[in-house]
Amino acid sequence: MPPRSNRVFWSGFALSAAAAILFSTKAIWVKLAFVQTKIDPVSLLALRMLFALPFYLLVAVWQNKKSSPLSTKDLLGILLMGCAGYYLSSLFDFIGLQYISAGLERLILFLYPSLAVLINTLLFKTKLYRHQIWALVLTYCGIGLAYWGEWQSVQEDAGFFWGSFMVFCCAITYSFYLVGSGHWIPKAGSLRYTAYAMLAATLGIFVHYGISQPTLPQVMENKIWQYGILLALLATVLPSFLMSMGMKRIGSNNTSIITSIGPVSTILQAHFFLGESITLSQIAGTVLVLMGVAVMGRSPAASGKSLVG
């Protein structure tokens, strides 16, 4: 029987990896929705959160009954993380997906682990282990290589760079959510933290939608509802809880690195479901990403020590 620290690490590893793969389906559903319907990013985002809302409400009520009250400071911090991590980042992401491919979106978005590790190190004095540094180097060399190859194959128009910039903004805001998760999950619990944060994000999205588009004319088509449900359940609710549970076990630094398998998953899905080509640079970048994840996983005992708190 393996030591408990090893079991905890590998369960966290599996939960985080599953969350990354499910989260990576988001870009596929969004691109399909844009191609097959005329829905705009804000409407699609609002529909996504509409279907996710009941799940987060139920979990919030359940967790509130069985958990001790949070301080006002902690509650406000969690709500702020929800707005930054899922309202702003999702908005930036959906806008960016109008202009760039699903594979490229996921590659740019996965700049966030390095940002999260840097924020953790500077603000919360979390120790950065040597194997984590090597994992980051391998992972981001791979992502950079794949991004360079895609950039060479597209026309250098304003839409491409604007979409890239929007997804980069998504990476920045999401990195703050990831760091905040590592700070507040030990205090609130993974389920309650996720539910509260997502409720805050949902409120922000609904307010934005109500101000920008007070009517619902284009979300009544059957395909739109179907994509809203898929986005809510498979790409939002389930992976958000899986990632929080994984982060509780292995810490936000490790989770951020493990979820680097997301670009690999998205590139493959985009090829099979959207017809996006897979280039040699993407393949080479994918290999480096997988090597980075392998380096991350070769020392579970050390990795487990980086748990926040």
C-alpha cells in the first residue's frame, strides 16, 4: 500500500487532469456554436451560466448548512475571485474565440500556470521546487513552439492579434483565480469555494447581459440550448468541482502545471471535430508539454509539500 502522501498526490493528479480535459472541450463547443448559429459571445456565456446556476446554488446551500460561517473578509475575497476567474476570464475567452482557432486559444490560455506560480511565489511565499521549474520550462517551450507554428500559418490581420490579446487577458485574470483558490480553499472547502465563486461570476455575467442585451431573441434555437447545456455541464460544472478537489490535494502550483495537458486535448479535439490542421510545430510542442507533465509527476512526495496552508 503506497504512503498516504503518494495516494493523495495521485488522486489530485487524476482529478486535475480530468478537469483540464473537460475544460478543454469548452473551446470546441464555443466554436461550433459560433459556426452553426449567429449567437454572440455575451449571450452564449449567459446561457452557459444559466444552466450551471442550479448546480452551484444547490451545492452552496448544502455546504452552507454543514460548514462554519466564513469571515466577511474571506467571503468578499472568494466573491472577488469568482468575478475575476470566471466572469472576466470567460468573457475575454469567448470574445477571443471569434477570431482565433480553438487550438491556439488553449495554447495562449495556458500561459496562466507560469503567472499563477509567479503570483504564488511573490505574494504568498510558496516555495518553488526545482522539478516544478523544469516542468514549467518544458511545458512553456512546447506551448511557445506550437504557438509560433500557428502564427506562421495565419494572415497577420487585426482580428488574429485582437483575439490573441483577449485570450491573453483571460490567462491573466484566470491566474489570479487559481492563486486565490489555493489561498481560500483551505478555509472554505473546495465545494463551497467553487459554488460561491461561480455564483459571483454568474451574477456578473447576468448583469452584463442585462445591460448589453436586454432581450433573448437569438438564444431560443434548439442548437443554442444544446450548446448551452453542454458548456454548462461538461465544460463548467463538472470540471470546476474536479479542479477544486484536485487543488485541495496537491496545491495550486502543481495543479496549474498538470492542467497543461489541456492544449494537447484541445488540439486533438479541434482536429477531429472542427477540422483544424495539426502542424509539425504543434506535435513537437505537444511532446514538450507531455514531458513537462511527466517531470511534474515523477516526484509526488515533494509535490505534495507545496500544498497551500
